[in-house]
Amino acid sequence: MKKTFIFTVILIMLFSWSCTKQLELEPHKIYYDNFYQSEQDAVSAINATYSLLTYVNQYNSYLWLIQDVGSDDCNARESLNDPNIHQFNDYNLQSTNTYLQGIWQGSYLGISRANIVLQKVPDIKMDSTKKAQILGEARFLRGLFYFNLVRLFGDVPLVLTPISSDLTDEEVYLKRTDKSLVYDQIIEDFTLAAQGCPKAYYQSTEKGRATKGAALGMLAKTQLTLKQWDQAASTCNQVMDLGVYDLWADYTDNFKDARRNGKESVFAAQFYKGETSQNNQIVISGLPFVQGVFNAGVEIMLPTEDLLNSFEEGDYRKEATFFDHYWYDTFDPHIYKHWDQDAYDAEETAQCGSNFDVMRYSEVLLMYAEALNEASGPTSEAYTAINQVRARARNGNPDVLPDLQGLSQDDFRTAVLHERRMEFVNEGIRWYDLVRTGKLIEYVKRAKGDKANPQTFNYVFPIPQRELDNNHNLTQNPNYQ
Amino acid sequence: MKKRRLFVIMACLFAGFQLFSQQRTITGTVTDNSDGSTLPGVAILAKGTTNGTITDINGKYSLSVDESVKVLVFSFMGMRAEEREIGSLSMVNVRMENDNIGLDEVVVIGYGSVKRSDLTGAVSSVNMDDLKEMPATSFDKKLQGRVSGVQVTTLSGQPGGATSVKIRGGNSIMAGNEPLYVIDGILMESQQNFSWIGGPAENGLSSINPNDIESMEILKDASATAIYGARGANGVVIITTKKGKKGKDKITFSAYVGMQQKASSVDVMDATQYAKLYDEAGYNADPEEYTPLYPDPESLGEGTDWQKEIFRKAPIRNYQLSFSGGNEKTTYSVSGDYFSQEGIIVGSDFTRYSFRVSLDRQVNAKLKLGTSVGYNKTISNTVPTDTPGGFFPGVVNTALTFNPVLPVYDADGNFTLTDPNADAWLDNPVAVTRIVDAVSNINRVLGNIYLEYEFIKDLKFRTSLAGDIYHQTQDMYTPRTVYSGSFNGGQARFATTDLQTILAENTLSYNKKFGDIHQINAVVGFTFQNNKSRSFIDIATNFPNDVLGYYGIENAEDFPSIYASNAESAIVSYLGRVNYNLKEKYLLTVTGRVDGSSRFGSNNRYAFFPSVALAWRLIQEDFIKESGVFSDLKLRVSYGKSGNDRISDYAYIRTIGGTTYFFNGGSPASGFAPQVPGNDNLKWETTNQFDVGMDMGFLDSRISLTTDYYYKKTVDLLYNSEIPYTTGYPVYLENIGSMKNSGVEFSLRTANLVNAFKWNTDFNISFNRNQILDLGGKTLYVNNDTYKLKIGTWSVIQEGEQMGSFYGLEADGIWQLDQAAEAAIYGNEPGDFKYIDQNHDGVIDANDRKIIGHALPKFFWGLNNTFSYRNLTLDVFIQGQHGNQILNSNRFEMESGNGLSNASTDMLDRWTPDNPSNEYARANRNADYLKMSDRYLEDGSYVRIKLITLSYNLPTKWMSALKIDNARFYVTGENLLTFTKYTGFDPEVSRFGFDNTRMGYDYGGYPSAKSYIIGVIMNF
């Protein structure tokens, strides 16, 4: 009996010993500590950073939507059941605003992924040109995310490395960094990006990655925002000298899938047709809801009278931007310029895969004109640049949109701002332009009357309440609660 | 119970052997009152003599008694003793009652069992036989109100929908608060199966047939739960399924059919009223430019009653046939069951087919082995509820808010898609219930085999292997004729989930009595468990047509999302327990378990969970016995630890997930990035529990009272803390704090009348207080940014407060005309919502929020009264809970006044200059209504007449004629009446299911039905 007993005990012990090994169950996936070993891993890491661009809280919707509704271009549809978007219309902005929180979240997620690339990729053994390119792309994307953040929120925490595995208080409770230092970093990122990224990509599956021109274009825009006029003009000049960009003869070619990443596109967020999570909401956000025709039309933003009336007589861009009827249905003017009717039937508009251009070459020309004018008055190069954009907008009709000439510096300044507005409706730049030029209060009141009441403190938006709730070192912008 | 069976066998051997024979003979039959079956082996004694007999195998007896004998005493183990005056009768039939508090009853406690009188821990038992007239899709629903300290809440009225069970309050913020279920030795976490097809979460336990269950034991204190180590902290429910009994073969047939309907309505505006509101709102927002949409509202009449269109009367039915029996060496049981319930919302139902076999064999004196295997298949059609719109338009919400002016069908006979003049993202609820096809199928096999070998007397080795194989598919097709399918050319979803659990256990137990003084009952063991899970979800859009539904998936053009997951975990455990009994008076239990779990980093792989308990059976002390007050008295004290390891596999690792980006509109470029920050120091939560309890019996146990006080402190709480987005992650999983639960429980059982007319009462009541002690100084804000109802933070978790604290503004009525100037400071006009400016800074904002209510009840209770007279029994069961609040978030939209969705009829009393309402705001298209405030909090207390059952046992004399042993007919009404101030459909509601951080939220939940059934149970 004793023998059996001992035998059993030994059996149990043996069994248990062999089982402890079962505890070390490795994940069925790759994980952070064993990844980032090969060139392919490096490419995956940068691709994951790009993927943020098509998030709904980035260029899929929020980043341009608040520019439209927050500026003199558009009103949010009154019956839209979403107080958060109406806050931009009325300038009654709350720290709990979900659009601002989304943009903040998406931007910092993108920054953290760029930071991973910048920390991990230098140690990967791989082709050095490819490595430089990937690091350049990461610099470009980080610069882009910070450029958006600093313009929307002012001083923001500047994070340049990924968090450690034990997550220290220093990594969590960040203070806001003075915006001049944030801008210094953005300029450094775009400058280094311009060195690492190639002029162009020749493989079609690579088109859409950051290029030298994209980095320089964004650098010029940063300099323009900082009113560094000489540097901005010279950077624009570098873009023009690259010899890869030109205007499409037809303005609407910019919004055709067949022309995506074409000669006028400096940098674009890349969307895909038919893929729900990668669909661009820009078309349905502007389209009316018409049962049986535009079932997906949400008509979030509707153009203001002020915008509709601002177009010069015969400006081709007006008919390319708005429509007020479709077959037998008529309605108030709605924005439809991003709807490529060659590629999408009315019922397919919800699956829009058209790119969103973050910067087009016409903007480089207009930035060049603006920078020259600000630096030394309307020079002939400045006139050439702005008139090149106007000429295309005639769409072959010689009787409209005459070339500009003989303007004072101030009139030229007004003319450039006007030209930018006509050229870039619904392209996510208007609110920035109004803030940059100090025209926000005047122009918004002009377009919206008493409904909107922007004030000086609205030149930056409130820091999201969620961030304040979770980070005691963060402070709110003045006059926001 | 086992002892009782043994006794039956022995008794049978003596049956028919008469002891004495005198002047007259009394005969009769003894039956079990609960099911009418005859009872063999009941002892019958002529009171005041030693003259007695025992019933035979058919429950019949014959006893000759002296003329002087007036009373016969009937006694049977586990049953309450009965006395009958015989007068001049020659036939005395007796029905005996179960005596659940029987001290000799055996209680299963995990890796063993003890006599109830020897228990040192807080353990409650539920005999499923007592609850068999209650219709239920799963056994957990039957626990509601029956056991002290156990709070059961129906989370959704969808047939097969989830139920929450909490034992002594919730210990954990996010690691789950549901108990561990041990079904015939298989340890399983309660599941709440996520619905990929828009329905409410399904109850994983509904794939187990409640009719197969014999009994449930609920382990509450640390003395009882520590043997389950890292999984025991939330309490344990041990489930024993039915097994064959020695004796003659028995066939049981039971069946019921019934009808269900919705128990309450919510009043909303008709078409005329709504049209007026719509235009008034438009006008108030922009008096100069607004053109009315409905110039002649009266002409619209009542319009469509959307609630009427989606609710229906629905049948419920259940049939079960079982065979059982056995001899000295072998026992068996085989059963088959069919259950079918249609939901009270069109398009929802639940059907279950179950089969079960169990077999036990005593091979020789030393060796015993056996098996039991059950197969269940469930099919459940679901409708989306608890969701706000979009791809899963919740039909209860849309039935309340959809425009009543619109008809169900448009002029062409197609379903109206949506309301273009309102919030265009609402779907026609009738279209969704009727033509969206969503079905879930589950196939589940649960089984085990065991072998027991007695090495030497009192030393037993047991080894067992158990498995749980679970396969679920969820399919859905949304055709283009409903709005949510109209802009992507039809949408299909396919989801499959496979779960597999294997558990091996080896235990060695020793049970020995040394004279009359010492008794030891000890067990040691080693167990190993492995869990695997796999799931795959595919979404397809753009179908050429709607003809094939989801079967046409290969014709779809696009596959926008595909997910797959695969995970595995393992636990190894060493356990031991010693029960020491000194002189039947002093009892000591020492328990310990070491658990190693793969879910945690190697820094924290193993933990030890000990407990100790003492009990003193005061009734054995002479001074108590002699006082004559008590028929039983026991004092129990216990202290120990148990754990909670419910966290997803691999949670401690910084895992990498895939992303996709399409360069140049072309083929997908895959990307990889970390998804969670990871944390190497993650470990389980530990609950330290102190319990002191007293078991008392009075008047020969006609009154018995159990009362317990407990104090639980849970430390190392697991929580996904919100961290700033600047880290690149939204949340960080860590062990951050501690929480306490303390409370008292009472359980009272009385036999009020015991003669021919019997009246028994069971009452239990439980009070629990929850408090968060430490969160590392953090405050956790609970957000709820849904698709549509973006109310932001609405609940808060902070130190010193309880879980489920609602957080928001304090409403202060409506701004009135004479307050226009003050209102203007806040940017409001008369007729707008008014809130208290807590910090008096002239703005209503986030800084004016405070804790405004609580989702946890102060106490809950259950009261059952059983009346029986001859063959008739009436059960009346009432339960309730008090002191909790519910966030009725349907009212955000229904009382917004913006006219963009239908409103509650309360809004007929809305503010106008002529009707200065202080409750309902004015109509205003631009109303700023999405502010969380206490105006939407309502008292969730309720008292519910949960169950009334009237049953009738066919008289014994008819049975033999019908060739049946017994038959019982009954009628039952469930959820007959609810007394509550809550204005939503049902105070038992929780949009976020088990989620302990988001309790008490109602947003279009599936309401519970009221039902009436008739049934029969027959034994052959």
C-alpha cells in the first residue's frame, strides 16, 4: 500500500513539473520587443504611420470639416443633430468637443508611430537609401501632425520618443511646450525630410509617399505661417525648381481618381474605393440627402451666401465646386467638387476612394506670390505666380478672370487671400488662412452675422477636456473652460 | 442528498417487514410534495410507541396499531417530519415537504463535500426542483431573489440575452464581477458573448439546459472560495447535474407552453403632435426664415405607432423527456429537451435542443468510474437593441424616436427608408425587424470522465478529465431596402467563434473518524487547465442583389473588414484543504491554493491564496441545549484570500496589430504598430475577505435564520487607466488600487402552518456597501461617445466613492421669462434648460459637474410564500431592489425639443411663454441638449411580482389507473406586475451588460416580457 501511495505522489509531481512549461505561452502574434528587425518591418512601421492620415479624425473628415464650418465658407446644416459641429459654427467652443478631441488623439497617435520609426529604424540593418527615405518620411509625417496641432491648439506637448515599457510619470504628465519650440521642431523635421525623401516615386504602388517636394512645400507653409517671408519664398522656389509639378489644364482634374497623385498633387492622403474604413467622407458630407438618389448624402456643411457670392463672374471653379440640381431633383447649392462622377455613381458616393490633397501645386504658386508680396511688394514673379492660377480658372474663356496687375501691396495681399479661398473651397485651409492673416473675426461675422461670435481667444481652440482630466500638468488656453 | 439515497436503499431492503400486529391496520401512500413522486423508505412511527414501519418501493405502507394510538409520525431524511391524527381512518396518505435546511444534507464545496452541519463557510444551496415551474432560458435567471447576497439582473429581454450575477457586490473595476461557475467539475467563466450582428450580448450559460441541473451551491466567503484560488474572488456557483438514482427505471415527461407580451409602454407623440413640435422648433430657432414643413398638422392624424409595429405577443414552449434509474453497481440518466421562445419584438427568438447522458459504475469495491456528456444546440435570431443607429440601428430606440408622420411603407410599397427632414441616420424600425436577417448558432459539448480508486480505507484517489467545446456562428445580412444597407449595396457579416477548454484534475482525499472525538476530512490535488479561443469575422458589402442574403457572400464586391484572433491560456494549480472536527462541536477548515497563470508576466506568475475558518456548534453545548430556545445554533468566522485573473490573454504584452493603407488607390500596403502599451508587472486582483456568520434554528427548525456580516477588501485592482493621448495610447492596463465591499445578509425560512394546510415562507435580504478606497489619486472618467448620442463623460470612478457614480450637471428646471437677463449670461433664452452653476463663474461647463447619483442598489430582497392544501400548491414569489438610479438616456432625444426625433408625450407640456413649464424645455431646433445632468436620472427601485405558480398533483388513486406514478399540472405567471417609478420600459436594464464601470444605462434596451404558461410534469 505504501508503495502505491508513493508512486502516486511521484506521478502527480512529474505531471505537474511538465505542465509548468505550458505557462509560457508565447503570443500568436509578433509583438513590440521582437519586431523591427528587417527592412520589411521598417516599411510596415512607416506604413502604419501613414494609415493615420485616412482616419475619420484626420483627413477623412475632421481636419477639413472644422475648417469649413469654423470659417466664413460654410454653415453646419441646422437640422444636423450634432451640437459638437455647431460649436464651430457659433463659436461656442467647449473643451469637451469631440472633433477637437479626435484630432488631438489621431495626431498624437500618428506622432507616436513616427517616433517609433525614428527610434527603431536606425538600428535595422538595411539598404541605406531606403533607410534614409523611411526616416525622412517619418520626419515628414511627424512634422505634419505637429503643424496641424500647433496651429489648432497653440502650445502643445512635444513628444519625440516612444514611451518606455514601465511608463514613467515624466512620460505621462507632460507640460505644454512653447509653440516657438514646436515650430523649430517642425522646421527641422520638414528640412530633414526634404533631405531623405526622393523627388518622386516611379513605382505606382509607392506613389503617395512623402517626397522632397512635399517636405519643402510643407516647410514653405510653415515659414509662411511664421511670417518668415524670405525663407518661404525661397523654399517655394525650390519646389518650383524641382521640375516635377505643374497645374492641370482643367481644374476638375484635381478631383479625378484617374489623375490621383498627378502632376499637381504635392501631398495627398490616400483613400481607396470600396473599403469602408478607408472611404473618404468628403463627398457625402457635402451632398444633399435625396431619397433614392443620394441616400448617403449627409449635407453636414452648406456653403454660405458670402462664399457663393465671392466668386468672380465666370469663374469656372464655382460650377466645379457647387451644384444645385441633379437630373430632376433641385436643391440649394451644395458642395460637390470632390465627387468624381466618372468613377462613382450617385449610389456609390459613400464608398468614395478619392484622394484628399493636403497640398496642391497651385498652393505653392499662391504661397510664393504671397511671400514675395509680403517681403517686397507685388513683384513680377508674384504676379506671374498668381496669374498662372487665375488663368487655369478661366477654363479657356478669355473674357473672364483678367490677369491681375498694378495692385498695391495691400490689395495684392487681399487678392491672394481671395484667390486661395476660390481655389481651395473644402480643402481644409480656410480657417488657418483667416487666423494666419488676422481676418477671422471680421470675415466670419461678415459671412454669418450675429449667429457666430468669434473672439480673439478663438485664434486657438480649447485643449480637449479628456487630456486635462488625465494630465494635471496640462493647462487650458485662455478664456476656455 | 447522497446520504438520503443510501438510506432509501437500505430502507427498501426492510420494506414490507412488519414489526407488530394489533387491533387495526392503517394503510396509505407517501409522496414527495414537490413532484408528486412516491417515496420509498419513509419511516412511520405510532407516536408514543416503538411501533413503526417503512414505506415500500412504491411508497406504500401498512401499519397495525393499538387502539390507543392517535397520531402517526412520518419521517424521512431531507424532508420535514409530518404528524397525522388518525382518528378512525384506515387510510392515511401523506405528502412530505423538502427540508432544505436539513442539517444532515450534504453540501458540495468543491473537490469534496461536507454535511451542512459541518460547514465552516458561507455556502447557500438551491434545489432546482423547487424552481422547475419557472420558465427560463438559463439557470442563472432562476437564482434571482432566491439567495441572500446574490444579485441577479436581467440585462436584456432578448430571448437568450445576458444576465448578470454578482455575489456580495462587485470587487473589480474591469476584470469582471461574475462568479466562477463549476459545472460538474468544469471551471468556466461566465460568458457574455459579444454580438457581432448588432443584437444584445448573448448569455453563454443559455447553451446549458437548466432542466438538467439538480442543484446549485453558492460559495460566498473566503473559506469556501479560496479552494478556487485565482478565480474564486467573485464567488463560486457549483452546479451538479442530474444523475441516475438506484431503484426502478423512471421516465419523466415535462412540458409547458405559454404566451408572452410586453409589460409596459412608453408614451410618445402621435403624428399631429410631432408635426407641431417639429415646426415650432424650426420657427423658434429662426423665426424670420423658417418655412413650416407640416402646414396642416391636424390632417396627419395619429400617424404610425412604431411601438405597436415592432412589438407582438409571442409563444414560449418547452418539452423534456428523461429516463433514469440504476442498480447496486450502475446508475444512468438520459434526457432530451426542446425549448423555444419567440421574442416580444418581431424578428427575435431562441431555440435550444439538448441531450444529456450520464453513467456511473462501481466496478469493484475499490474502483468506480463514470462519465457525463451533454450536447446543446441553440439558434437565436436577434434584432439590434441598445445601439443608437448606424449599421446597427437599435429598434427599441428608433421605435420611440422615429417620425410618426411617416408610414411604414412608402407609396410604392417599399419600406420607408429614413426621415430626410430629421436626423437622417435613423432607420425605419419595422424594416429592420422584418428584413434584416441576423442569426446566432451555438453548438456546445460539455463532458467529463472520472475514475476513483480507494487505495486503503479512507484514502481515495480521483482523476478526471473534462472538456468544453463551444462553436458559435453569427450571420447577418442587411439588405439595401433598409437605410443602413442602402448606401453600401447590402451588407453581410459572418462571425465564427471557437472555444475549447480542457481540464485535468487529480486529487487525493482522506476521510477518517478517530473515535468520537476527532474527525479529519482532507484533500490535496493538482489541476491543469488549458483554454483556446479562435474567432474570425468577415464583413462584405456591395452585393449584386438581396436575393441570397448572406449565403451570397461570394458575390459581394467588397470585403471592407476581416478580423481574426487566436489566443491561448493555461493555469496550473496545487490545492489542499483540511477540515478538522473536534467532538462535533468545534470545526476548523484550512484551505490553500497556488495558481500559476499564463495571463500575467513572468514577474508575477504564481500566487498563493490561503484561508482559515472556525465554527462553533453551540447547539452541542449543554447550556444552549438546556435553554430550549434553539434547535440549532452555530457561529462561524472565516478569513482568507482569493483572486481574480479575468483579463484578456497576452494583456501584459505590447502587442502589434495590423493596419492598412492604400498607396495610389492600389493594393493594400500593410503596416504594423503597437496596439496597447503593455505592462510587465501585471498581476491578479486579490480579495481579502472576513466573514462572521450565525446559523440559528428555533421551534424544532420550523424557523431557521442565517445571517452573515462580511468585509471584503480587494487590492491590486486591474484597470485600463485613461492616459493622455500624447503617450500614443488611450489607456494603460495596470494594478492601481483597492476597493471594499461590506454588508449583511439575512436568510429566513419559516414553516408558518404545518398541518393539512401548509404555509412556508422564505425571505432573504442583502445590504452591500461598495467604496473605492484607493485609485492612486486618479479619477477615471467614463465616456460614452457613441455613434449619435455624444454625451461625453457621464460616470466617474474616484476614491471615496462607490462604483457606478453618475457624474454631470445638476439641473435646475427651465429658464423662465423673468430670468431672461440671467439666462443671457449663460447664453440661454427663457425656455432653455437651466443648470446650477456650481462654481458661480457665469458659465455652465465641465467644472460644474459633480456626482449626481448611484447605480448600485442599497439593498435587494426576495420573498417566496408557498401555500399548499391537499393536492394544490400556490407559490407567490416577489423580489425587489431599492436605492439605485438609472440613466434613462432615451430621454435626451425624447425631451430635447429639437423636433428632429419623436418626443415623449411629456413634451406636450413643453415650455412656451404661455405655459411656463419648469420641467420641459421649449421647442428649439438648436437646443443644446446633450448635457449629462440629473434630469435624466430616475429612481430604479422596484418591487416585482416575479412569479405566481398554482400547481395541482393528480390524486394517487387516479395514477395507477392511468399507469403513471404521478402527474403535476401547473399554471405560472411571470413578471406579472412591477411597481416602480422608472419611466422607461423596464428597470432591469443595462446597455453595457456586465461592465461594472458603466452600470445603470438605458438606451433602447430590449424590455423583459410578462408571460403566462401552463405545464405538466409526469413520471412513469
